[in-house]
Amino acid sequence: MSRLVVVSNRVGVPDRKDRGAQGGLAVAMYAALRRHSGVWFGWSGEVSEHPGAASFREADGFTIATIDLTPDDYDEYYNGYANRSLWPLFHNRMGHTAYDRLYDRGYFRVNARFAHAMAPHLREGDLIWVHDYHLIACAEELRRMGTSNRIGFFLHIPFPPADLLLTLSSHEALVRGLFAYDLVGFQTEADVRAFRDYVVNEAGGVLHGDGSLEAFGRTIRTGAFPIGLDLDEFRALAASPEASRQERRMHRSLAGRKMMIAVDRLDYTKGVDNRFLAFERLLADYPEHHGNLLLLQIAPPSRGEVPEYEAMRGEVEHVCGRINGRFAHVDWVPIRYVNRGYPRRTLGGLFRAAHVGLVTPLKDGMNLVAKEFAAAQTEEDPGVLVLSRFAGAARELEGAVIVNPYDPAVLMDAMQRALNMPLGERRERRDAMSAALRRNTVADWRDRFVSALRETPRTLLGGG
Ligand code: ADQ
């Protein structure tokens, strides 16, 4: 059987003692890597002046191979191009996008370094699966070195409309880089369409009748592979003694009040401030909620070295402080704003204690928090999910109340509707979401992608 080589910016490291602390994606990868005696290749998380060759260690049934980055790599490739250029642009946040040649060069240099560090360890027949926006240009360098293996790429974040992508000087180099793969997967059909649109209209490419795309002298396959959840695992976590303890603790602290919950990395794509503004309107328009409803926002800071994140954090704190100052009583504060992360089993308990889950990103590739909230709900008394139409998850979770997160009045109405929804409707919606989660688990996602890559026609393979 062919080996599987997974390549991503950061590698997952299995934790035998606490499986529930790890995301479903990492766990799904471990299973595939074990089955295929594979290798997971990525950045060690270390920055050093003189990084050497890749270092290897055996994990639980597979191999982890990592390289260090130099301080310049870290600034230009990681904080720079990946997180200040690609991330905002691919989430339609042009105002946050940095345009900097130094970042461009750093990105392509580090992508080439990944390829060079990896190439000596590849074997004929290895299936190579590269993940996400950090490493788009990796395969092109592998091809230059003569690698003819099947190489697949999966983009976890959205693919932007052509007009936005064209604002990056390196737009063509990026898309040409994607044509070095054999299979390029996206979260949704809308992302696939955006990619095809660029290729056909801006790169003179051709969409063939069998769905393959030809440009830059190569023909590749593309497709939507929406990422799923390990439903049984998350349900088991949400029903675990630790989760139940959290749930009881939260009920005690609520003392009969209702709770809406939101859980995000603190990121300007997640729409935290819009959510707070909608909540402020709700409190202003419906005084019956005063003293009887609170919003729990869990938002651990991320990417603190990127200036746009610092600015956004200040803005969110300002809005939160204003709302709490405006409405709080001595015995009730409307927003509980928590800047730390919690293990997934704790989140499972909190999701069960909540009446409403607010997942309202301005743009999101998928958003697994939405799926986790839906998975945690019980049949007896399910909470309602309010979900942004701009999250990939909205395409599958039709049982959610789907909203436009930009319009505070729409978001406020959705909150009010969710808070007052009768049990029968909540159950119907919960069942619809469970069925959707069951149809497409993270294992299905992984297996569909790996099979599609394995089945790439031989005729399409090769260098160039
Ligand atoms: P992220 O932007 O990181 O991922 P998301 O999918 O929402 O976002 O979360 C991934 C995991 O992180 C989930 O398992 C979630 O529970 C956990 N997480 C998020 N916020 C947390 C918090 N405050 N505390 C603890 N855990 C938290 C990117 C894309 C997404 C896509 C995923 C997977 O941006 O759109 O769904 O990859 O493809």
C-alpha cells in the first residue's frame, strides 16, 4: 500500500492521554497516517538562526518530520504573507491585506525550503497531501526537482473572487502553483467556482467536459470536499463526566437565566464585534432580557504579533466594555468575555448548557465550531444554532437559523427568534443538523479526498 505524506504548516502531535483535547482534523489524520505508515511533515514551531535539515521522530504509529524557520522566514512567510496577505484577502478583508514584496519572496522561499527538506525522503508511490494557504507553492518546487508522485492540495479557507485575488502581485504565481498538484480540493462548491472563474477568465484556462481544468501546461482535478466532524467522538465528549460537570456548573451560575454562547479564535473574520453590536440592540429593544440573558463569548487571542489582530482586540474590548457598562446591574453582566481557550470536552458541556449558539463569521471556510455546537445538542432540550450564511457550514447545516452577520438588525431578530423558538421546531432543526453531520464525518472527508487523489488518472501525472 502506498504511504501517505501529509504536509501542513504545523503538525499534529498525538496525545495518548487526552484524545479529547485534540481537534477532529488531527485525529482523523493520525488514523490515516497509522493505516498508511505515513509521515506528517511541517514546521516545528521553532525559530532558529541556522535551521538544519528535517528532524524525524516516531509518533504513535507514524513519523513526524519537522523543520525550523529562521527569524526572517517567520516574519515574511508566516506572519507576513500567510497571515497578513493571504488570510485577510481570502476572507474578503481587503482593508486588512498587506501588500509587500518582501512577504512574497519569503513565502515562495519557505515553500521551496519545505519541498527541498522533504524531497530526499519521498518514495515512489507516496501519496502527498498538502494542506492550506501556507503551502500553496510547495508542489511546484517538488515538480521542479522531478517529483512525479500524486500530490493533492486542500484549502481550508475560502477561495476569493477573482477581483480580490488580482490585487495580489503574486496572483498568477499562486494559481500556477496550484496547477502543480493533481487534485485541488476546496470546502464548498462556491470556492470551486471562484477558482474556476479565475482560471478560465484570467489565466486563459479551459474547463473540460469531465470537470478537469487545464492551464499553465497541466490538467488538474478540482472538487468540493467539505470537512466534517467525528460526530460520535464529539457527542461522547459532550456527554462525558467532565462535560456534564461543566454543564451543571454553568447552570448553577446562570441561576435560571438564558445563555447564548460564541466560541472563536479572536480573529477579525469571526465577526465578534458585529455580534456584540447586535446583542446591544437586542438589549436595547427587548428590556425583558435585562437580568435574564447573557452572552458568553470565549475568544482566545491568536496571531498576537500581527498588528491588525492587536487593533481588532482593542476594538472588541471597547465595544464589550461599553455594552457591559451601559446595561449591567450589580448582580448581572450581559457579556462574559473570556480570553482563553478550553478543551473540547469543556466546550461540549458549555454548548449543552446554552440556549443559543452564535456562529456568525463574516467569512469562514467551514467553521467546525458550528458543527460541534450542533453535535452537542440533546434531543430533550436542544439549543438553537444561529449561523452566518458566509460560513461553509451553512451549506450543510440547513437546520440552523441562517443569517447575514453584517446587518445588526437581522442578527438581533435571529437571536430573538432563537431564544423564543418552541421545542418542536428546535427538535426538528436539531434532527436535520444531526442527519447532515452523520452524512459527512471527518473520516468521510479524509477518505473521499485520499481516494480521489489515488484515482487521479495516470495520464495526468508527471513533472512540468
Ligand atoms: P479555524 O479558523 O481555526 O480553522 P474552526 O473551524 O472554527 O476555525 O475551529 C477549528 C477548531 O478549533 C475546532 O475544533 C474548535 O473547537 C477549535 N476552537 C475554535 N475556537 C476555540 C476556542 N475559543 N477555544 C477552544 N477551541 C476552539 C480553519 C478554517 C475553518 C475550517 C477549519 C478546518 O478557518 O473555516 O473549518 O480550518 O478546515
